[in-house]
Amino acid sequence: MRKTRDYWVMICSMAWVAFVLICLRFTFVANFGDITKIFVEEMVLLISVFVLNVLFLKQKVTWRIKSSFKETLLIMIPVFFFFMIDILVSSGHALLDILKAGGISVIVALFEEYYFRGIIFSKINFYLNEGKAAYAGRIKACLYSGLIFGGFHFINLFHQSFYITTLQVIHPLFGLAEGFDTTVER
């Protein structure tokens, strides 16, 4: 009974996210600049999904980094290096716009990781494995949550080409090889 309720709550939360995104695209936010529009959308989504999780889903989400500081630094140095090259090459961009874009990247990642990996993946993984840490169940949960995550990118057809949107829809399926925390928590 609880499993069915949780599935319905997850489906309703996905419908809520889609509804909020569509409503925000056609309301006062539509008059904002691109960066501000994305920031407002992602903040509204992050806050609303957090509240939905606290009130209904009650999925424990942990924010653990499995890599060491040295490994993280080895990843961040090239990213920072290319970011600095982009700043130097694209002198037409104001520093404020570059900082806004960096902030947007962080807030988008927070929402997507919290909702799709923290809540959706964890719930699906829990019910597919019935509370046990089984490898096959994790692969299925990763595939299902990747399909849901990719499908949500179709909302981008409102403001970008079909080609770019298709790449965003397909990309999460390649995330199967990513190393992420697969602990089953209730």
C-alpha cells in the first residue's frame, strides 16, 4: 500500500515540476533576461520540491562526496583553467554575466541532483531492491531515473532547438557509468 502511495506521490511531484516550469515560462518570469529567468525557475523548483519531499515523500537525501579532496582538486583544476580561458577569450562578456552563469550552474545542479538523484533515484532504487543493496535493481533504478530526468529536458523545446534538446534528453542515459552513492536509505 505504501509503495503504491509513494509511486503516486512521485508521479504527482513530477507533474508539479512540469506544471511549475510551464507556468513560469508563460508568466512574469518570461520578461526577465535569460540568466535571471533560469535562476528564478530553478530556485522556485528547488524550494517547492524540497517542501514536497519534507511533507509527502519523506525521502532522506544525503549530500556526500565519495572522492577525496585531492581527487576533487584534480577535476576542478582543468575546469577552472578552461573557465579562465573562456573569460579571457570572450572579452565581450561582462564579469557579472560570467559570475551569474556560474551561479546558475550551481543552482541548476543543486535542483537536478536533489530531485532526480536524491529523491527519484533513491525511491525507485529502494522499491526495486526492497530495501536491499542489489546491483540489478540499482541499474534499473538508474535507467528509470535517467529516462525521467532526460524526459524533463523536453521542456527546453520552448526556447531552444530540437537538436540541442535531444542531446540533453539522451545524455542522462550515459550517466549509468557515473559513480554515485547507492546506499538505500528510508
